[in-house]
Amino acid sequence: MDSHTRTRTVQARLSPAHRVAADLDAYLGDPMEDGAGPFSYRAIVEAEERDELPPGAVEAVRAWGFPGYLVPGHLGGRLTTLEELFLVTRAVSRRSVTVAVMYGSGLLAVNPVWLWGDPRQQKTVAEGVLRGDLACFGVSEADHGSDVTACEARAEAAGDGLVLTGVKWPVGNATRGRFVTAYARTGPRDFSLLLVDKKELDPASWSALPPVRTVGLRGHDLSGVEFAGARLPAGCVIGRPGSGLVQTLKTLQITRTAIAALSLGTMDAVVRIGMEYAVRRTLYGAEIYRIPVIRDQLLKAHLDLLVAECVALPVARALTVAPGRLSLWSSVVKYFVPVQGEEVVAGIGRVLAARGYLREGVAHGAFQKLQRDHAIASVFEGTTHVNLANIAAQLPHLVEDGGGPGDGGLLADLFSWTHAPPAWRPDGRALRLTNEGRDEIGAHFEETAGAVVAEAGVHAAPGVAARLADLVDIVGDLRTQMRRGVMATPDDTSSVAALDRARRHCEVHAMVSCMLTWLHNHRAFGGAFADGQWLVLCLERLVQRARPDTALSEEFVPPVEEAMLRCRDARRWFSLTALADEGVTADASAR
């Protein structure tokens, strides 16, 4: 079976979200090819030199229908699950993080309307977004950063409406965006989200601030907006007046998860650039891929990408499967995946060496653009420290409880890539400010570990089960040490030590997510996926964070390396799906 037939067979077995993303990926073309239009690396880098988006790029994604994935299906859009939006964003991001951020800023702005808005607000915004209008989330203020309780923008009653005064900066899409979801003080201790339609404002009552010069994302509209007595109509408040702070915190749970798509796309792009360079560059009479340290760096970067898939996709599904868990899981994803992405980018930089510093040459200099653009991923929607602090605050409650009976069905819904999650009908009440001590992914570690080792003994390749048994013991020890530290100082949720425990929790969460991904998909996928060598390597890669002297099991590398090379040759994105066996059906039980 050739690679194209294999791809079609595997895609048919996956949830619809993967097929939608594959369609967009094919539509946008191979960015390594100069003839791939506005999404070729050549066009992207040339446009960035002018601080612009590539001519035709926005029109191309609009023509495909990308704006529809910002609007829920019941409002006329195409957004049915966050998994779909996540994967199509990944497809755009492996070409242009800047274009993806433009739409990501819009997603952040419109989600409060979907979650709490009234029918009139939802209809107005949905129709505008589907026509191509942009939106922005006006929360930040220059002097206050993430301290949203210090907000100075005010909305005061005037007749049957409100008058808005204040400056929001910096804000993505602030100049180009038609809609502004503005966070403003509406009482001494009350804050509200207001839907502002610039088309309906007196032009003299607002102004766009100058563009902000940035290290990366050149061509993105990062600016600000100043309101000077802007009169807003009755019904401009989104949801209940005074609930803006809670609404903002809940909204961020969705976009924190979606931001991981930027990192996955970036990882895919830089690994591809590194692979192309390593197999074409000749030193000492051979391609540099044959130099052990170069091969090792590329293999580890590929494994890091596979780990990131295992961590991010279940949480994207959680929006419709278990939305009440996003307060914790979204922070885990937002911390872990961008940090993983930064490490992958740094590793590929070592592969490219001097070539990675140039703004020309290899992939037309796209690596240095991706490096600069991706740096924002750890800053958006809460820095790494903000997200670790959120996790640390919840850990004392997690170690006391965590799971509960009957979690198996939920885990299958989260981790099975062949089952589509239910459609999203936005409801802000389904989101929670804390997980209330629940964490079904990590709660039953012993049960999960036992099931993985037992299944591997029957279905995996020789030697895999034994190595997994050793690894789950190590993971269990790391988990126990972390939990003991939390229980010894339950009131300490803000020290450096507390954040280190939160970091370790994220690493253990990633390890368990890899195990659950294999457990819930190996029978459906078969082949090298079921053989489990990739799982051993991913766990070893994660254990290296705590025990750097841990070595990768070289005997398990060949099938994973083969999949990596196959994706590079076929111009497919790097994914665990490349390990699936085309000859096994979705209900395979013969293995």
C-alpha cells in the first residue's frame, strides 16, 4: 500500500476533526515549496521583512472557510468541537503563527458572546465573523498587566445605555477588529464585559492607538484602542452585569488550551526544517543526519511533539466532554506544551547551528521567524508562572481526592482518537473556576499503569511490557514524591518550591496522558502504534526531565524513526497517526 493510500485509510479511521484539518493542510500546500502561494515559507518571510502578512494569505484561509470555525454550528458556523478548531489552527501555525494568532485573538473576543451573550448579540457577532470581520478582547491595560482587578476603564450609566471611557493596550486586532469585547469597571468592585461594535460608535468617541513594535508576529495587528465617552446602547453588557471577572477567567480556559495548537504547529515546522537540512547538508563525506548527536536531537524533538499531542488533544476534547475540569487541565496544557515547544525550537537551532541564525538560506530563513513568533505562546493567556501558580493552588485538593468511580467512560471520550466528542453548545455555567479536587486523568494512576503493562504484555512488541513496567515504577515514585511535598506543606501554594511541585505535576500528567493515549487507541490503530515502542520512548523522554541520565532505548527507535522519515518524505505533519497500521480495522481485536 502506497503512502497516499495509507494516509486515506488512517484518516478515515480518525475522528472528523482530523479529516477536516487534513483537508486544510492539503489546501494550503507544502510550505517548503516556493510555489505554495501565500503560505510558502518564501512568501511568509518576504512579507515579514515588510512587517506585513503575505498577500493573499488571509483571503486564502477565508476562502477555505476558516472563520466558520470561530462560530458555533447552531449560529451558522462550523465550530462543533474545540478539537476541530485546535487541529485546523495547528495546520495554519505550521506555516504562519502570525495568521493563526490573528484568528486566535478573535476567538478570545467572541467566546464570551457564545457563552453568555443574548440572541441579538450572538446573531450580530456571528454574522460579522462569518463575513470576515475580526474581533478583539480589550482587557489589558498598560499599567496593570494581568492584574485585572486594577482595571481603570469605566462604563457609567447614561440614559438607557452606558458611556465607556478608558484605554485598552496592548490588544490583538485592536485596529482592524470591528468588535471589541471590552472589560470595564461598572461599579466600585464590579467589572463587566461589554460588546462594542465600532460600526455603531460615534467616530469621535474612540481611536486606535499606534501599532506596537514586537520581536515576532510582524504583520499582526497588535495595537490598542482608546474610548473617550463612547456611548454604548442598552443591552451591550454580555451576560449578567458585574460578572466580567469570572467570565474572563472562564474564557481564558478555552483559549489557553487552543494556544497549544500554535506550539504544535511550530514544533512540526521546525522539526521539518531541521530534517530537511540534516538530510541535505553534507559534512565529513556524509549527510549530517548520520552524526549521532544530530540524529539524537531530531529524534528527541520528534518525541517531544508526540508527547505534546498526547497532552493537548484530550484537553481540547474536554470542552465538550468535561468542561468543569478545564480550570486545571487548561493550565497544565498552557504551561507544558509551549515550554515543550520552546525546547524543541532550541534543539533544532542546535541542529541548524549558524544556519538557524540567518534570515535567508535554509527554508528562506523561516526558522528564525518561527523562533521569534513562538516566543509569544508562553506569554499569551497567562505566563508560565501564572499557570503554574494556578496549578499549585489546586494541588492540595487534588492529592486529597482526585478521581472517583466510573471514570473509564470519560477517559475513553477524552483519549480515543477514533470517537468524535459531542458537539459544543456553549454554556458558561458548565465551566468552573476550580476543579473542586477532581482530576480523572491523574487520579487512578496505579489502575492506569497496571492496565498499560497488562495490555502491553499481550499486544505490544517484545520487550515493551517489561520496559514499561520499569518506567511506570519510576513515574509512580516521581508522583509520590510530588504528592508528599504537597501534603507536607498544603498552605504553600506560591513559593518557588510550590511552583516546582506544579511543574512536576504537569510532567506526570504528560506521562499519564501518553499511557492513556496508547491504552485507548492501540486496538484501533494496530501496527507500530500498538507495538508501543513510541510509548516507551516518550516516557523515557519525559523521565529525562527529572533524571537526565536516563537513556532512550535504542532498540525501540527504528519504527518511530521510520515514521518520522515517512512524514518528512510524504510532506505530512508529524503525528502518532503515522504509526497506525493501515491494515487494521477500527474494532481490531485480533491483535
